[in-house]
Amino acid sequence: MTEDETEKLGLIYRILLRFPKLSLENFPYVLQGLFWVIILPTFLLGEFFLNFYILLALPFPLNLVVAVGVDLLFIVAMLRVMLERALNAFKMLFYPSHMDKDVTQLVQEYISLIRKKRK
């Protein structure tokens, strides 16, 4: 995002954008789907058991602080990923790529490429 677009966002969104991004964009779509369907729910289940263990193993005031800290780290990371995805979807919907060519010209170029490929 450019600086102008970032400044138009609210304070909470700008703070979330300062955190490092957990990027899955370089992976194929199949691996991204596996992350959202298998890895993330498994991690959530593991976090639940970790919090349960922390609440039982540590003394009273410390266990709440540590459990809330672990949850906050996870929530901030997930909010950062979801914010980035929402901003990308917003940009794709309302700021389409700028093409200066006419549709008829693009069709003519496509037809000429097909003809060249057949020869």
C-alpha cells in the first residue's frame, strides 16, 4: 500500500499493519488451502491445550497473564493476515488494473496469436 492509502485507514488498522506479515502468497493455492483448513485449526487446538496447561501449571496471577499474552500474540497475527487479505480484496474490487487498450483490440491480438500458433 502507498503512504496515502495507509494514512486513510484507521489507527487500529495502521497499528496492525506495522506487525510482520505471515505471507502465504508465494505458496501454491493448494498449500494455502491446506494451511487454512488443516494447519490453522490444528494450531488452534494446540493453543487451547497449551493455555489449559499454563492455567493449571503456573500460580494464579502469573497463569492468567501468560495465557492472555499467548492468546494476544495469536490474535494479532491472525488479525494481521485477515486485514491484509481484506485490503487486497478491496483493492481488487474497487481499483481494477488500469488497461488502456480497447476490448476489440485485445480480441484482435488474441486471434492473431492463435493464428500464429496454428501455423
